[in-house]
Amino acid sequence: MNTPIDPHDRILRTYTEPEVTALLRELHERGRPLGLRWGSAAVSDPTIDGRLLVDFGDAPVSTLLNLLTLLREVTRE
């Protein structure tokens, strides 16, 4: 199992809105077969200290990346 990404990791400042949108698309695709749905999840306008937020409770991008890591491990073929 991979180590979770910390919300304050400097690499998170490098993610752009199109990259995060693509990650959200992957989250929707991988989560759908498992009954995980975030239909309203989107890149949020506000940022915290230069980091984009994902609008499902204004979670940092690290939350999105950590969720995707878990889904990738579960759906690994």
C-alpha cells in the first residue's frame, strides 16, 4: 500500500485545474462499479495557500489522490 499524500505536500501546488478535472473523471469511472459516486465533485474556486480544492466538502487535492490510490488498488486487474 502507498503512503497517503499529506495535504501540505509541496507537489500539490503543481496540479492545474485540467489535471484535477481529469483525476476527478478517473475517480468517477473507478468508483462507479463500487457504488461510490461523487456527481457534484468538481474543482472549487477557492484555494488554500495556493492549493486547489475539490468541492466535495472543500477537500484538498491530496484527498482526491488518496481516494484514487485506494480505488486503483481495489480495482487492480
